[in-house]
Amino acid sequence: MFSSYFVNMDSIDKFLELLDLKTEIDVFCSFRSPYLMQAPQAEKGKACFHLLLSGHCQMRSDKSVHRLQAGDFCLWTQGSMHQIGDAAEYSSVQVEQQNGILYRHNCQQDPSLQMICGHYRAGNQAAAGLLSLLPEPLIVSLKQIPQLSALSSLIYQEALARHLGSATVIKSMCEILLLFALRHLSSLPEQQSLIRLFSDPALSKAITPIFHNLADNYTIEQLAQKAYMSRATFARRFQQLSGMGVQAFVRLLRMSMAAKLLRQTNLSSSQIMAQIGYQSEAAFFDAFKAQFGTTPARYRKNLLANG
């Protein structure tokens, strides 16, 4: 599957790096039909995911209905409220916690569904904006991909074993799972969304330099030339796939990197602005304040104050 389409994994890595995601495992569910559970609307920047480990289920929101089976990975990139199950009303369940994992079940044996539920949280407001550009729901069938099928089996075994440290192991594997899921989706020719940028033969040539060095100030004309397109065609195609203009997209990338550097390093504002392509301190401060509602110095101070 991967050999038939070019997939720029390095750009996907960079994109995930700029999302600055934190992974959390929320619950392991084990249900026998009939059952019904609801995932409430999540705050911006929180993408809920479900990994079906055995059985099948129906998952629906106000906009769509999906029939999922064992091996399917479903990511709600905008955290939209959705329901899981086939019952007419919500089911009573038992809840227990062991070794850092919350277990929710309505039966002791022969479940018709077992799944891991968790979420990825974007590291800052700009990263949340980037995360929301991904399609929702984002669904990948892991059975089609040997590496992901094996990873799903390992997660299943770890959840059932309930060992010390199982929560940490599952969390780490779910981080890898997202990377491979995006890799697979970007390789599909019918995919028409932001992640298609990573494998589109023309557009990938234009976005790769952006991800490699945010300090470079490419014009739309220069990027269009790299994609062997006219300026108008490049801008239109980019808008169709990403949902926003080239300059707005690059600005989000830069602001997310700025926020990450403010949190993770002791670099000064002038050093950070140079790393992300701003020559004017005033322009950097204006862009940062427009995105985060405060100055870089106060942003860092608030981060330190909140631990």
C-alpha cells in the first residue's frame, strides 16, 4: 500500500511535533449488547479516540453514523459529542480502577465490544487550530496494515493483563498509533484533507521546506514554483485540502512552535522570533498576541506560574 504512493513521513513527524500532543488513556470499555454510552463535547484542542480491540459497535454524531469493528481506530479531531452503542437508553455500568487504568463494563464475560478510549491534547491554542484541520471523524482500519494490527494486539494484551505500568505502556503505543494512522491515511489517493498534503506529489514538494525550516520566508509564488503550479492553482489547491490559506497555515505553525519554545526552553523572544521567521519584533509580538491574547513574556510567566 505504502509503495504505490509517496508519503512524506518527515513532514508528518514535524506536523505532529508542532501539535505538541499529550496522550491520555481515559477508559477500557467492555460491553455486551444492548448498551449505550456518550462521549461529551470536548474542549478545543482535545481530540478523543477509540480503538476497537474486539467486537463491533455503532458510533454516531449529529452529522454521521459509522459502523466500526475490531481493529478500527476512530479519532474525533474536534472533540464532537458522539454516542456509542445500540441501545435506546444509557446503560448502567460498573467502574473500577487498577494500575492507572479505568475499567468500565456491564458484563463479566462474553462482551460484544472491547475498546480503549483516550484523547490527544494539543499543547497550545495554535496547535489546537492545526489539530482541528484534520478530518472528523478520522477512521483507520488497522487490520489492513500489519504493523498497526500487531500494535493493536499488543495494546489489547496489555489492557487485559492489568500489569503495573500498563497505563504508561498503552499511552506510549497510542502515540505511535496516531503517527502510523496518519501515515496510512495520507497514502490514500481518495483522501482530500490536510493530511493529503503529505503525499500529494506536487504539494508535498512545497510544504516540506516549510516544515524543515520555519525561519525561511517563502512567498506563495516560490512555493507554487516548487509544486510546479501557477500561484492561483497552488493557492486554490492548498485551500481545498487544508481548509485555510497558505499564509494563515504557516502562521499557525510558527505560533505553535513559538509557544512550544517558550515552554520548553529559556530562549529569549528575539531568539525565538528569529527561529520562526520574523525579522520584526513588533510583527512577532502582534502575531503572538493575536493568537494567544498576551505577550510572549507573559505567556511564559503564566506557564511557569501554573506549573
